[in-house]
Amino acid sequence: MRLADKVAIVVGAGQQPGQTIGNGRATALRFAAEGAEILLVDKDEASAADTLAMITDNGGRGSARGADVTSETDCQAIAETCLSRHGRIDILHNNVGRSEGDRETTQLPVETWDALMAMNLKGMFMTCKHVLPAMRNAGRGAIVNVSSTSSTGTCPTLTYKTSKGAVNTMTQHMALENAPYGVRVNAILPGLMDTPMAIERRARERGVDQQVIRDERNAQIPLGGMMGTSEDVANAALFLASDEARFVSGVLLLVDGARSCKVG
């Protein structure tokens, strides 16, 4: 097993209701299948508990905790809970993010900017801040931040792109800063994915059938003409979290079916 004897925190381990599995839940399930003991964190603790049930039903181990990543008190408690329940922290997977409510610049309420920045960027900073002392003391650790190809490509709204671009630079800074302590920090940049947050929400907002959204998104993908799935993100996360990536740090890993290669 690729994560045998590892302890991982998966932040965003629950998910919105939908037909498919979200990135956070898929990653938690993949980590558990590869032997990791997991602290499953989500603002919706009941949803994190649902993920935990899926894991334990298949013989995995873990526990669930509710937390709001926009609260530093909660972010500190995530690290403390993992240490008290599971003894150490080997992996931190940051999967929390939101784009709902974002607008183009002149139409964007300041309150929306603040809320999205707090969740997408500040939350990742604070979870990293509070797990890093344990990782540094252990002389090892792997942090995986989930960014987006919106950070480097065209995006119709301001805050999501800006926040994810900042996640990229923060990831690279933390990789260099923590290399002397044996801690690796990388980011995954998913492209168009078939997840509840991507499909159900857009269909609801536009008042169209979900298949309309899927068809539009699939048409943009060079590799096979199909969106990726949460399992694609989970597999990338598994590699970056595992010892197979022991010499990989500061990487922004595109998982997008070559869509970012399209220019013009």
C-alpha cells in the first residue's frame, strides 16, 4: 500500500449533494484504500461522517471533525485533533474552495471578495500554518493544495482566479521555505471536472439540464473529449502525498486533459 502507516488530514472531505463524487471525498477514499489513517474535516461534519462510513465499511481507519477553515481557532484545532487522535501528521490535503457568487470586477461586492478569499486562500494558509510545526518536528511531511487551471487560464470572474493564483505562489513559497525541514508542498490544478460543485450548481444557476453543462464542458477537452473525474484528482493527490514523490516539491500539477495547452 502506497500510504501504509501514514496519517493524513483531508480538509473538504465531505461534499455537496450530487450524482458524482467530489474531489475531497474521492481523495479521502483513495488515501484510505492505500492504507492511510485519516482525519476527515469538513464544515458539514455530517458529510465528513458519511465519508468516514464509506471508509470504515471497507476496512479503513479514521475519524471525522467539523471545522470552518475561515476560523484560525478551527484550523489550529484541526492540527491538535489529528495529533491527539492519531498521533502525528504525515499528510495535509487542502481541498476547500468556492466560486459561487463571484463576478466580474465592476459587479463584484467587496463582501463576496472577502468571503471567497477567506475560504480559498486564507483557509489554506491557516491549515498549513498549524500543521507545519508537527511536520517540521518530525522532519517529514507532504502538503497538497488544490488550486485550479483558472489560476493560469481564462476565467470570467475575478476572485476565484486571483485566489487560486495566490494558492500557486503560496505553495511554491512554502515548498522552498520548508524544504530544509523535509516537508514537501505541491499543488494540483484540476481543469474541467465532472463533480457536483461543477455540474449541479451550474445547471441550477442557469436553469438547464445537467447534460447541457456536461456537453459544453466535454467539448472543450482535447484528451478524449471528456471531462476528468474526481478519481483523476485523487490519483494525482495520491502520487504527491506518497513517498514516490519524495523529490517532488513546489510543483503545480495540471490535471486537465491538455486543455491548458490550447492557445488562441
